Amino acid sequence: MFATVLGRAVVAPLARVVWRPKIIGRKNVPKRGPVILASNHRSFIDSPAITIMAPRKVSFLAKQEYFTGKGFRGAVSRAFFGGIGAIGVERGAGAAAQHALDLGLARLQEGEAFAIYPEGTRSLDGRIYRGRTGVAWLALTSGAPVVPVALRGTEDVQPVGSRIPKLARVTIEFGKPLDLSSYGEASSGRARRHATDAVMAAIQAMSGQEPANAYNNPPAATIVERVRRVLHRDDPIEAVEPD
């Protein structure tokens, strides 16, 4: 609790002074009740940017390693990520990914805001990739509205592979909430797919990114991995990849 208060009281004002972010549509984020913030993903700092600039506390998934470090450096990492709302999870598909989605669902059921990247991982070429259906599973299961979020400029602050943030102007835009309930039940693959496509279309309209019309996957390392991707390409379990 102390870390969260410290994060919003100290880190947020400092970030606003240093990076002078332009924030659009803050009023589109409901002040109370469960809400999913679904964003494009361009940089490591995207999650801190969303949680710091949102008008309410937001949780997001992060690698468990950020919470298990030793010594002073580990303590600083735990304090920082805990302070900005990170939830530590293990990477992976199958049961690990479902567990990550369940953690997000638990936050929504508690009436909190939860941020997710439907693309799954950061875009390396600036294009926006096809969304994984976990965002729709969360929305249709919880009944929470989805606020599309577009980040611009975060890739200039901390490009992929860069460790030290740079000075660059960041814009974060919160779109109007989307009610996905009309698409059907969470158990329907078709409903999840169409609902996710609607979310991604809203994000792309704000971000202006070129659509890749493909999933953002690293090359499959084995034949087994290639087969798994073909068989489970629309599985909601494939939707979460913590930073």
C-alpha cells in the first residue's frame, strides 16, 4: 500500500515534469468500477506510462523476476513495480498464461482497473498487430467495459533494447469505453474474435499505426511450437505476455 501511494505521489509528478506527456480523454476512464485499459504496445515504459497517467489506480502484469531480485537493487525493483501497480507472473503459455488472465479477472471482480496489451508483446517495427482474444475473454467474463488506449512517442523514450530512458514527448489517448457484451458469451471463440477485432480497430484509429494483419510472434523455435500455434491460434490463453 505504501509503495502504491509513493508511486503515485512521487513517480507520477516527476514523470510529468520530465517527459511533459500530452494526455487526451482522461474523462473516458470510469472513475469507479471494473474497467479494462487495452493498449497498443511500443516500449518497455508503456505500462508505467499508463499507470502513472491514468486518472485512477491501474494494475498490469509484469515478469516475476522484477519481484525476486536480491539486495538493494532487488528491493528498489520491488518497490518501483509494486508502486505502479504491477502484478508479478511467470511467462509462458497454457496454464501459466491462464493463471495470468485469472489474476487480471480477480482485479476486475474487485472493481479495479486492469491494463492489457492485446498484441501480446511489443511491436518492433511500429506496426500494430492482430489482437489476442484474452482481452475479450476478460471483458465478456467480467462484464467490464474496455477503454482503448493509444500510446505515441514511448518508443522514442525507450526503444526496444535500450536500458536508459531518453527525453521525448509522449502522448497517451484514452478512447471512449466499449461495451463488448453484444458480441456474445466468453465461451464463444467467434464472439471473442470479433470483440477483440473491435478493440484493436479502436486502438488503431487513435494510434494511426499501420495494421500488420498478423500476430506478433517470434519465429517458432521447434516444429512442436509451430503445430501448437496452428492449433491454438485463437485461444484466449495465448493473450498474455508480461513485460
